[in-house]
Amino acid sequence: MDIKKEKIEDLIRCNLVIPENQRGYDWKEMHADDFWQDIFEIEEENNQQDFYLGSILLLNRNEGVYEVVDGQQRITTIYIFLIALRQFAKMYGFSRIDYGVTEYLNSKHYSFKPSPTIQKALSVIIDTKWDGEFNDVVKKQAGQKKATRICYQNRRIKPVYNFFRKELHQAVNTFQTENDQFGEEERLDQLENYLLSTLDKVEKILVTRIEIKEVEEAFMLFERLNARGASLSVADLLKNYLFSKEIPGLKEKWERISDDLQNAKGLSIVQMVRYFYMSRHGHITKTQLYRKLKKDCVQPNPRKFVDDLAEFSKFYKDISTIGHNDYAKTKLIINNFNIKLSESSDRHFHVFKSLSGLSRYKIRQTVPLLFAYLTKFQELNLDQDDQYKKVITIFFEYLERFHFINNFILSEPTNKVEKIYSNYAALFSKVNTKDQFDRTEYDLINELKRAPLADFEEKFTSLNYKSDNKIIKEIFCRIKMVNPLNGECLPKASAMVFALDPSLKQDTWNTEHWLAQSSDQELLAKLDNKEDVHNIGNLLLISSSLNSHIQNMAPTDKVDYINTNEKAALLVDQSLMDFINENKEFHDNWYSDEINKRAEKLAKECYNIFWRYNYPTRGSKNIQLEEVRSLPVSDNLQRKVSEVLPG
């Protein structure tokens, strides 16, 4: 194996062959755009950095011919670019460029044999006599019975050629405009020198040439370079690109970002980078991410990008790892934005409840939106306006409640809402006034549609202790954090008791069957369906101490014990007493009808009270958002808001 660094001008002065067993040339315009941006991006004067194109793996056949095992897409693209540059030179009569490019394309001493999938089409346009037109039929040669059709091959290379031609044309127009003070002849001389410098940039591209003499070794190395599961990730590409910029302290900053996310289980640096992009520029797919990230975020200011990414990465990690007792972390997240929440202890707890809920529901699609929202909230100094003192807590609560209904209970797909959130994140990042902030928030709220009550109720009432115990316990704990009279979160001191760790098998609360699953068989036999004993309508959250005394009693015996035992009275919370009093007529016949009725009642209360939508209330010149209470269907909700907000 022979490894060395060399320039493209040296590499293409070899006899290069693309083996037939390789995939065809398949670079598209977006890949050509990456190539162009990498080489011709605007940098500080006299600070041009060499562009490194990666490794090229060659198999030496000992006949002066090198098979390109890895690198055919890049090499072929360079040839297509040289053809586009040559055609420009011919149009202006720039002989020095024409000669220099022709030396590479039509040399008698070395050649390039491309993939068979484009071989005939490339042989046409590489010819010095090519007129610049892509004809789908090649003229018959001597001895041929019919002409050769190459329309499919043309479709593979024409978009890339047209892209380079368009970019060269734009570059020439810009150059001409910036040098209009010169006469025509002098301007043409300057233009030729400019295009010569363009050729020089391509010639000076650096590659690592890896030369192998054995086929087995070549394929083994190719597999190591490309496979090992996958090609370079967006994070790897981004890291390599940033290191080419010689940013001070980059190594330490990148390692800190990478290590922090690796230490937090389940967090992906690629997803973090994707969310970073979306917090500023809207939705992006993973396939488009690197190209758009580099163009929109990195190239304008690489150093600032690294600092911004480090800041976002910390936010992404903190907000994605909020656990059952991370109230302090939630407070730190808000404080990092220099936002002061009035009545801070309770307000910070309300934010914690919402963010921990999203974490429990495994919802991370909100990350770009929340970052953009908080950033703009701080930039506009909204925490200093009394009209906005409840806005953050209500907005975060709104998102948590939306996802409880649509995802935690109903398991709706999140791909659609991800697009909504990321695009609204970009909108928030661009607002400049309170009115614009309010309108963007309202439009977002108006676009998010929670599932209909009927769908929610159907799924909720089917929850079963045997298969859904963790979900049911989560529901009951978080119900107890909310005031049943107005749907608002209780103060921290009252609600924190129910912020339980879902990973623990035992804690201070039990999900208990009111009609015990080990009750007398005569009682259980009266159920219409024996599985009703495990239905959510037959379940309550009871302190483990109290449950140890009453768990196997009949419902009427449980009521008597709670009402007459002094120690039991100390262990009963208000919601349990409310349940006992509301159903005092049915405890002696607590069977399927009552269980199912309670399940339906719980479903409606969760939808309309405990997880209802609370809209921010504030005044501004253009918009007022009013609280909407207990509206069971989203269409009614939207109609009510439309009445408040005309248009």
C-alpha cells in the first residue's frame, strides 16, 4: 500500500479507469453545488485554504492503468467541470484556458475512462469539437447499422454540466460588473486571468492517494472506508469541514459537544445539529442537512456557528434529559436565556411539569421551537412586560397537553408536527416586535389540532392495568398536580409530591383496584366482563401506606375503614375523598356499569380539564388571546378563538 497526498492536476495526469462493476455515476445538482461551494466560497482575502477532497483509492494494474475503486463520483465531476470551463473559454476565445483544459481532457499520454453508464455521452462532450448541445442520438460511425441513442446517459451528466455552466455564467457577470471601470479589451484580459485562477483552484485541490496492488486488499480497504455500517455521517462531514477553517479552540469545543451528548444516553449529535438548523431555518431532511447547514449556517461566519452550536447543544441535552426530579435543571434552562419568571418558584415548577411531561411522552420534536421561542422572548425583553408574566408557563403547558392527548394516549405520528414546529421556529427567529410574536404564537396554536374527544375517549377507556399500568399511574399522578376547578397546575409545594420517578418499581403511591382483583369470587362473578376489574375506571392512586391496609377489602369495607380509622384519615388525599363521596350510592354494587361510567368520566375530565388548552391572555395592538375553557372538540375551540380574533 502506498499513501501520499497529491494535487488533482497530478492525479488526472494518469490513466484512470472506472471498473464496470461499480455503480453508475449518480451525482446530482445538489452534489455539484456542494463541490462548487467548497472550492469557490468567499473567504477573507489572502486567507484561502487548500481544499481537501478526501481519499482516492486506486488499484494499480502494473500497466500504467489505475482502476478507481473509491472516488469515481468526485473525479467524474471534476472532468465535467473542466468541460464546462473549456466551453466558456471557447466562447470568449481564451486560448490559454482552452489549451490548459484540453491538456487534461484530450491528452495523448493519459486518459480517463468513465463508468459505462455515461461513457458514450461523456466521450461526446469531452471532444474538442463538441458544440455544447446534448443530442440524444450519436451519428452513425462507419460500419454501424443505426445511430446510437444516449438520452439516458445524457440525463445523468447534463444537470451537473448545466449547474457548472450556470455558476460560471453568474461568476463572469459578477466579475464584469465589478470591473466595469476598465475598457473592453482590458476587462477581457482580466476575465481570462480570473478564469485561469478558477482553473488553478481546481488543479490545486488536494487528495490522499491510496494505491493498492491486490484486488482483495482494495475491496477490503474500500469496505473500511465506506461501509462499517454507513458512509460518513453529517456530524463527521461537518467536523472535517470546520477543522479546515482553522477555528481557534475548535478541537476542545467539538469534543465537549460530542462527549456531552454521548454521555447522555439516547441523544444523537446528528439530530442535535438537525434541530439546530431547524431552530433558525425551518424543516430539513437528513439527506439535505449537510449541504444546507454548510451554506446557511457555517459559511457566513464559521466561528460564530461553532459558538452558537455549542450553546444549542447544551440546551438540547438539558431539555432532552429532564427527569422526575430535575426541577433545578429546568430553572437553569430558563435562567440561561436571562429570562426572569415572576413568582419564580411556582412558575419554574410549572415549566418543569410541562418539560418533564414531554420527556416522559418521548417528545423531542419541540426542541427547535422552544429554543427559538425562548431566544426571541429574551431578545424582546418580554419578561419585563406584565402582560407576558404567564406566557411561557402557559405556552409550555399547551405543548405538553397537546402531546399527552395526541401522542401519549393516541400514539399519533409526529412527522407532521415536526414540520410545523420547525417552520414556526424559523418564524419566531425572524420576528422583531411583540405584535409579530403574538401573531406567530397564535398561528401556531391555531394550526395544532388535537385529536377529537371521541377518539381520545375510545382509547382512554380501554386502558388496562395489566398492559398499561405505567401509563395509568402517570395519568393519575399528573391529574393530582392539577386544580380540578380550573385546570391550572397546583403550586410547587402541593404538586411536587406527585412528580414520581416512573422507573421505580415501588414508591409512595400505588395504582390500586377499587374492586380488588383478589376479591371474593362472588363479587368478581357479577362483572359483565371479568377484564373490567383491570379497567382504568376501577383504578385509583392511593398512598402505599393506606393501600397496605385496604387493598383486598370490598369497596364498602374500604369506605368504612377510611371513614372510621384515625390513621387512615391522615393518609387520604382530597381526590380520594371526592371519589368516595361522588360514588357513595354505588360502592356496594361497584360493577361493570359503574366502572365503565367512571372511565368515561375520567376521559372527559382529562380532555376538558386536566389536559385542556389554556391560551395566554394579554393585550396588544393587533391581537388578544383569551383563555378557552372546557371545549370538548377542537373545531369548537377554533370557532371560539375565531370569534375572539377576527380574520
